[in-house]
Amino acid sequence: MAVPKRKTGRAVTHARRSANNVLKPAPRSLCEQCGVVKLPHYVCGNCGTYNGREVLSTE
């Protein structure tokens, strides 16, 4: 079995692991009815529609 000759330094370890800590912005989409930016697969908070149907009353 392969064994490393020297200890891996802290900087090398942290640099390798830092690729997993990158934050990605949440995806966005536009509402079909009112055109407001919203999260995909969520009810629009502005007009209350989802998939072309009114789900919530926004009165």
C-alpha cells in the first residue's frame, strides 16, 4: 500500500477542500403572469399563481 513520504501541509489541505465551499446563487425564474423574479417550482408571491393557475388569493 502506498504511504506518503511527508506530511501534507495545512495550506495544501485547505486549498484542496476550499473547492467544496463555493456558494452558488439560488436559481431564479420569471413568473408567467406578472413577470416578477421568483424561485422555480414555487408559488409567485406577487400574484399567487403557480403553473398558470391561481393558487393563492392575494387580496
